[in-house]
Amino acid sequence: MKKANIIEFTFLICFPVSIVVSLVLYFITKEFGLVVSYILGVATVLMMQSLNYRIMKNTFKNNPEKIKSNTIVIYIVKYIFYGIILFVAYSEPSWNIFATLGGIMTFSIVMYPTALILAKKGDEDNEL
């Protein structure tokens, strides 16, 4: 069985973290719009990071000379899509743009401790 790398572990850990944060948000505020905003941000970042991971993994294998151009295009597309999602959250009166932004930042917040905990020096399978 293939050993999962740090990015795959981050996806696995991000799901329970987002569920716990959503439940905490709901029990503290009793506002369902806040929870929907947060879940919108988490779903957006997981979708975009999954797309990024699959494209870059495929590029490393099949076409290594296009890594730089693919990275630039992916970042441009990601930030445009994040902007659209934040605009949608801002436009909807019952949603909260800050909860959506927090959902978008959830992947990064989970990734750094995961990388620090799971990374081992000299272990090439866990490289970022």
C-alpha cells in the first residue's frame, strides 16, 4: 500500500477539523448562515487544492518542463475563483464574508501543523 504524503494527510485532517469548527460555530452563534459561509469557504479551498494537487502531480510525471507555466496559471485561476466566492458570500445578506474567508484559510491552517508533525528529515515521501 502506498504511503500517503503530507498533502494527502492534510486533506484527511481538514475534513474533521471543518466539521468540528462548523458545529462549534453553530452551537455558539445559532446562525445557520454563518455555518453555510464557512462550509462554502472550506469546500472551495478543498476543491481548488485538490485540482492543484492532481494537475501538478500529473505535470511532474508527464511533462516536467511545463511546471512553471502550470503553477502560474493555477495560482491565477485559484485567486480569481476565491475572489468570485468571496463576492458571492458578500452579496448574499445571510452569509458572512469573514466566515467564508476563514473557511478558505482552513486548509493552510491545517497544513502547517500537519507538515511540522509528519515531516521527517531525509524522508522523501513526505516532501511538500
